[in-house]
Amino acid sequence: MSLPPCPMCNSEYVYPDQNHLICPECSHEWNPSEASSEEDTLTVKDANGTLLEEGDKVTLAKDLKVKGSSMVMKIGTKAVIRRIVEGKDHQLDCKVDGAGEMMVTAKFVKKA
């Protein structure tokens, strides 16, 4: 019987317990029939821990230098989230007032 690896740590040492699967390495428990719907949604939180969605209006929580330019975006600059993407550096594809389209890291914005 082949069980899927742990979605948190990718451990192969998963064991079943009634309707749930349990990972002995990270202690994560999940229901394999519900796991597919939870993994499809990408969650991104702002500097205050508020959940962000596409179309939200945000403001910058600190001054940010624009990579490859001498421009600095000041604290309080407004932006609209066009889409949320998965990435290490930048999760938000935004339209920033006065700067145009650019990618922004979620931890540097606050929901307006």
C-alpha cells in the first residue's frame, strides 16, 4: 500500500490513523481526501498577518528601493494587487501609483 508523502516536510514515513494520515517527523495530520482542495489555494499575508487576495488595495509599510533603478518608493504608497504568484522573493504582482507594474514582497505591504 503506497501512501502519499507528507505535504509539510515531504517525509515518506507516513502512517494512517482512521481517516487521517500522520507524519512522525513533523507531527502533521491531514485527511488525504481533503488535502487536494487545500493545496490549490495560495495564501499570502501582509506585514500585519492579514490575508491578501487579488484586487485588494495595499499600502507600502516601509520605503523600498526599486531594483535596477535609483527610484525609492516611499512608505504609504498605494498599490492594487493584480495577481498573487508563488515565489521566494516577490509574491504580489501590483500596479503601484507613480511606478507602474511591478512585483512586491508581501511582508512589505499592509492592506488598506
